[in-house]
Amino acid sequence: MAGEKGFIGSIDQGTTSTRFIIYDHDARAVASHQVEFTQFYPEAGWVEHDPMEILESVKVCIAKALDKATADGHNVDGGLKAIGLTDQRETTIVWSKSTGLPLHKAIVWMDARTSSICRRLEKELSGGRSHFVESCGLPISTYFSAMKLLWLMENVDAVKDAIEKGDAIFGTIDTWLIWNMTGGIIGGLHVTDVTNASRTMLMNLKTLTWDEETLKTLGIPAEILPKIVSNSEVIGEICKGWPIPGIKIAGCLGDQHAAMLGQACRKGEAKSTYGTGAFILLNTGEVPIKSGHGLLTTLSYKLGPQAQTNYALEGSIAIAGAAVQWLRDSLGIIKSASEIEDLAAMVESTGGVYFVPAFNGLFAPWWREDARGVCIGITRFTNKSHIARAVLESMCFQVKDVLDSMNKDAGEKGSLDNGKGEFLLRVDGGATANNLLMQIQADLMGTPVVRPVDIETTALGAAYAAGLAVGFWKEEDIFESGEKSKNSKVFRPAMEEETRKKKVESWCKAVERTFDLADLSI
């Protein structure tokens, strides 16, 4: 790669952990540190984080990663050019700009407490569930930040009072971190980027500004919202009190968009990230495509204030790796997440067991908030290996459902093709280290799955954005380098078409069994 030598840092603030990774000029990670933080479940379907704990986790990760890099002989102190930031999207915080303290815990993206607000709006608004789709590309759903913000405005006195006094500000995790890292109550910058803003329901996809009509309809005051910037530009400098004062924050993207950049997905290329949830995005180029099959219209990335905007179709799956965590933490079937591959490999099939992890409803392409998890087909023959394999299959079936919808929305335009008549799904995220999971994915899709050498492409994407902004890398370095793909592992389907067809039919039956279960009494 051409350009000046040195290092780029990347904050990767996920749903269950925070990481800081330091990359050299060849985009190799030279040091990293990761910290898990607390998940709060105050009621069924509710998920919260402590914003102060997240802030501290970022500080710790930066300091520890710097120590590791220095211990390994890297002159990061003198060579760090900028940092990028990527975060869990939609997770919502309202805080006091005078004290800097949160007015409530962060409401996490998968939290379902706003279902009654969603139902109310669907009845009141002329467009029903799709009322705002034309402007923001998103249906009314518990998933998105606007609904969480409304809940805070309606249910938390501290939030109501602070808004009345002009002391409240709103943001997703990126906004919270940048505000604190650039000064907090002493001049902190209140900004977000176009990708995170696109997940609030409040940003107009075409103008990339807050939509006045939407704000008016929902009663959300514009003054509490952050300024929207591109994904790749110098936003500000880190303030004193942090491990790297004076370093520029030069890139910011929501996690799934960062993975798109980390995978160098151009128009017509798709990726699936397997984390707590699973997220499949297809870059549709400079024109947003409206979905008729349950997908979201969103952004891929905008690499500079004057750069063209790349749009995407997205299918979001609420529970993927979280189902493995459930097996570990709630059922005790496994002691660590990595054990599931060996356990599931002890059987050649699920023995007719199908598991649908609709713990808080189903996202794309079903969008059923009334769905709840089911495990069907259990017999006396069923053992924990069958259950484990069914959990892995559930992740892959859900991804296939989304890709089938993408084919319907974009496939007619030739967007899902590598030029050889073959669709390749690029994958990333921690769960893709599971070879059995990747083979199941290829088998159930009937198309190849491509796994890069570095599966943590989310952090790399944020680093790329920051590096582009400060001239550390050029776009051709990222999009035209063939080195990464040479070493990728390709999983090719080995399942008979007839078997695949029967399994898909059984899966669809299982999904239908999850509907209309939200009101089951204990």
C-alpha cells in the first residue's frame, strides 16, 4: 500500500464488548485489547447497557493496546496518525450536557419495550407501519432509535425535565463516545455519522439531514439531535484525560457499514456479519433501492463530505451468536461458545429438530414482533448435539431468508452476481471461525461462502475510514488490493438440492409456529 508509514487505531464498540485495535500500514493488526461489559435485563424483552461503563471500557482498551504495542517494539506513541470508531447501531442514550451524566441507561438495539409505542403509531399514522419508509427507508419497529427515544421522553421524568430545560442531548453510542472524547461538558462535539443516523428513523436518506416532517410527526425536538457528518473526515481531536490526547478522530461508521468497508464491498457485492445478531448488506451503488420483500433501505458508506453516497439493502437478524450465548449462559449446554462446533459435529443432522430464536420477535424479512422462540421436532432420540446443530442451522436459515429477499429486490437487476453467474457471500465476525457453521451456510444457500483471513473486518473498516481521511491510505489501496482475497477460505455447497429444498420447507413451518406467541401467560 502506498503512502506514509505509521499506525491507525480503531475503536470497535460492540453489543457485548469493546475493543481497540492498532493497524500498521499494511492493514495488519499489531496490537489489540478487548473488554466485556455488563448486559442488563430489567424485564423480559428489555436490554440495557451502562453508558459510563462503556466509556470506561474504551479508555481501558486504548491504554492496554498501546502498552502491548509498545512492549512489542512498535513506536505507536509517535506514529499514531488517527483513530476510527465503529459501534453497535440504534442503541440510544439521552444525557445532560451540563453534567455529562446519562439520564437513563442505554436502551440497546434489540430491546423490545417500545412495541406498544410502535402499535400505537401504526394505528394513528396514515401510512401504518410503512409511514416513514419513503424518507428513511425503515418501517416502524422496536429496532430503531426514534422509538427508543420516544419511550424515554414518555416514561423517564429526568429526560422530560432535561428536554424542557434545554439540557438534554440524544445520541447513539458513537455520539456519546465522540462527545466525551472531544471534551464532554467542556466543548465536546455533538456529532453522528450518516450510517448511524440512517438507523434512527429520523434521517432523510436522500438529503442526509434530519427529516423535519418526521420530527414534527413524532414530536422530537431537533435541538437535541447531533450534527450529521460523513464516514471519513477529521471530526475533532481527543481531549486531555484520555490515553491519546491530540490524536484526530477521523472515521466513524455503524458496525455493519464498517464491515462493508472492511470487506471492500463495492456495488453488487454483499457481506454477512455474524455477531450477537447477523446482518446482511448488499451495496446497491449510488441509488437507494426500495425493498418489496421485507428488507431495509440504508447506506453502505459515504467516504468524505463531498464523496458520493453508496446505498445498501439490509436484512437484520436479531439473534444469531446470542443463541449460542443462551446455550452457554442460560441452559449450561456448553461452557464456552467455541465448544458448539465440536458438539454439533457429533451428529450428521439435527434429527428433525428445528430451532427458531425469536427471543424478542423476528426481524427481516418477517418483521413479527409477536414472535417468540420455538424448538420443534423433539423426540426421545433428541440429544444436546442435535439442539446445538439446530442452533447453528437457525443462524444459517435466517441468513438464507434475507438473501432470498435480496435476490427478489435486487437480483432482477443483476446485482447479486460476481460476473461469472455465481453469487459469493462474503462473511465476517467472530462466529465465522466456526467451520461447521460456514459449511452449513454454504449448503443451505447452495452458493459459495468466502471467509477472509482477518474475520474482524468491522474494526478494519473504521480504520480504513480514518486512514482515508488523513491520507494514510488511498481508496485504490482498499478496493483494488487483491492480496486479501487470495488467502480467503471458500466453502462450497455439498448438499443435494432435494435435501436443501425439504429442509427449507421444514424451516418455514417452524418459523410460522413462532407467530402470535408474545402474549402467552406464565
